[in-house]
Amino acid sequence: MMVIGLLLLLLGSSLFLLSFNGAKRTETVIDTSFILEGGEIQDEYHHTRILSKSALTGAVSVEGEAINFTAYFFNTQHLEDVYINQNYSFVIDPADDLYKFIFDNSGNDSQSSIDFTLDESWIDIPLLILSFIGLLVLTPSGLILTTLSLRK
């Protein structure tokens, strides 16, 4: 009985630590390249995950004529009409719902080559729940079994 108690105790605490540390996920959700001719505007859209708040990390690289960049929706006040002539990185934290990213080359006559990547980071809720189940169920069970076997 003591061996089973120690195994449950070890399993519960290990499950909690491994799941809790691995609960944060990051995925590249947009990785695109395109050419904007002079006078053109292009939009990109992204809808964040539904069950949890996330953070968006983006990078815009421009070759050729400089462009204006704007992001619309929640927590994007700092991303309105940003002038980009080479590289630009941004973070939207927290991010929630649908985002629209506008690349505007309408004020220029020359073309621009754009590379745009967007990464989304979020907490994996089912894995986090699993880690707390390990902490709240298996660890106390193992502790009780170990204590009972030591008292005998």
C-alpha cells in the first residue's frame, strides 16, 4: 500500500508539473509574402482561439517602397497607420477575437514586397485542467495512502 501511495504521489505531482509547464502553446497562424503595387491595399485576417485569451506577435518586413500598416480590433491602438520602411515587430497582448491587418501602399507609385508573419500564443485549457486534476486528486490520494501505510 505504501508503494501505491508513493506512486500516486509521484504521478500526481509529476503530472501537475509537466502539464502546467507545457500548457503554453505557440503557433504560426499567418506566414505570407506578397507584392503590393503602387496604389494598392491588401488585408489579412486572423481569428484568435475561442476558449482562452492569447497574445499575438507579428513581424512585417518591407522591401522597396515604404508602406503604412494598421491593425484593427481589441488592444491595437498602438498599431494605427504605422509607417514601415524595413522591419517592424509588434505584440498584441491580450488578444481576443477577429483581427484585420491592412497593408497600404496607396500613397506610392512603386511596388513593395511584403513578408508578414503572425504567431499566436495561448494557454491550453484542457491540459491545464489535467494538471490541476493531478494536483488535487492524485497527490492527496498518494499522500493519504502513504500516511496510512506508515501508521500501520
